[in-house]
Amino acid sequence: MFTKFKKQYKSIFLDPSSQPFYLNEKVNIILSPSLYWVKKIYLPVKYVRDVKKLLPSLFEDTLPEGNYSYDAYKSGEEFFIFAYQDKLILDTLTKKKIAPSNIANVYFAQSELGNLQGAVKINTLQSIYVKDEILLLVPSAWLQESADLDLSKIKPSKHRVTLAQFGHIVDSKSLQKIAVIMVVILLLIATEYFITSKKLAQITESKETLFAKYDLKSTMIQNRSILKKYDSIHTKQMKLRQSISYILALKLNPSQQLLKLSYKNNILEAEFSGVLKGKESRISEILKTKKVDFKSSFKDEFWHVEISI
């Protein structure tokens, strides 16, 4: 027959005045009364879960401003209720060099030392003792005698404290407001997505209708390639028309005549008669003022002008 034993941990008393702890093992943390608020009350309810719903209002006129967590346990017909700041306790643990990995459990001193007999010192200036079942922290000078605190014989209770690692950043009301804002943002995003999807579907449908109507290709890449091709053709056609208009608009002398105007292999060729060598400069100047890029030459007493299109 085998018996399963629950692992026992050493207990340490945590107070803001404590010296730093340098631990290499897990320990139970007993929180000093300076790290929480406690009340003993009677309520006409049976279960702790019913009391926990009322805790914020029960401490409403007692606590300084801040973000608090709450806890409670039943003792006989009465309840011990607690309020504590997670951030204060976590900061104190950090200052006292206690890593989370070295913490087995956390307890209130009230639950672990509530049956303390007489007063005991927690440091050179302060002591704790029980009055009307509440564990109090007082200056040692107020007491006639204080013994040393010995936690070696303390048997941990079942009243563990849960510390919210991030709960102190924002309070529950703020979390609710943030949650509402996030829901509103998500709804706006969903609505925008729905509207955008609908518009996209309409655009896609219109595009397909347009492509079918004008017998366009199935992809934009193909259509852009075709457009580029026709843009190039259009540019050349416009340049050709403009060049022809410049040639036809030339004011020739009575002895001069345009004999031929032809276009082949992107070359517009004009042939003039009656233009003497050395006398073609007037016509050349007119073409140059029109910014026409051309080449000219004489062949068999005819003046030839070639314009690249």
C-alpha cells in the first residue's frame, strides 16, 4: 500500500520592510497585513460565491483609490473578506528578489496566523497580534512584549491567494469599455468588408460585361498589350498625317512642284521638281520650324525629302 504525501514548502513572511530573499527553492508566501485590507462580517448568505459578488461594495468606503482584487472565506457563521492590489504585491515580490518560479502558494497572514497567541515581531519596529480575531500590524513600542516570528510549524490552510499578473494594468470597468470599443471596431471592419466585397463583385461583373461587349481579351495584361500596340499605331498615324499636312501646306514658287508623295516602311517620301541645288534652304527652314526631322538629297534634278515616322 502506498501513501501519497503532499509536498511541504518552507514559508516566508513578506512585508515591504523585509530584507531581500535569495531563494533556490519554492516557498509559500505569507502576506503581511500591510499588503491587504481585511474585514470580518456576518451576512445572511450561505456560500462564499454569493459573498464575493458583494465585495467591491463592502469595501467601497474603506479603500484608497486604486485597482483591487477581492477574496473571501467563511469561518463559522462569519466571513473574512479581503481587498488587495495585485500590483503592490507583485512589485514587493520583485523588490524582495522573489521570482515567480520560486513561489509555491500565496496566503494572507490572516488565514495562516489568525490563531496566533500573543504578539510576535516581524522586524525591529513592527509586530503582529490578534484582536477580535483580526490579525493586526502595530508598532512594537505599543506592546509590552513580542516574541520572534516562527513559521516553521505553520501548516498551510486551503485559503490561497490568486494574483492577477496583468489585472492591475486596467480595472474591470476599463476592460469592459475596451471590449465594447473592440466590438464596435470589429463591426465597422466587417461592414466595410461587406460593402467592399459587394462593390468588388459589381466591378467584376461590369468588367466581364464590358469585355464581352467589345470582344476584349480575358486578362488585363493582354488588353494592356493590345492598347500599347494601338497607342503606337495611333502615334505614328498622327505623326504621318501631320507630316503630310506640312508638306502639302508648303508655299512653293511657280517653278516648283510637288511631284510625288509616298509612304513605305515608316518613311514618308516627297519628290519636288524645280528646286535648284542651293535653293532648297527656304523649304528646309519651313520644315525645321515645324520641328520635322527629315533628310534631303538631289536625284536626277529632283529634290527628295525623307521623313521618318
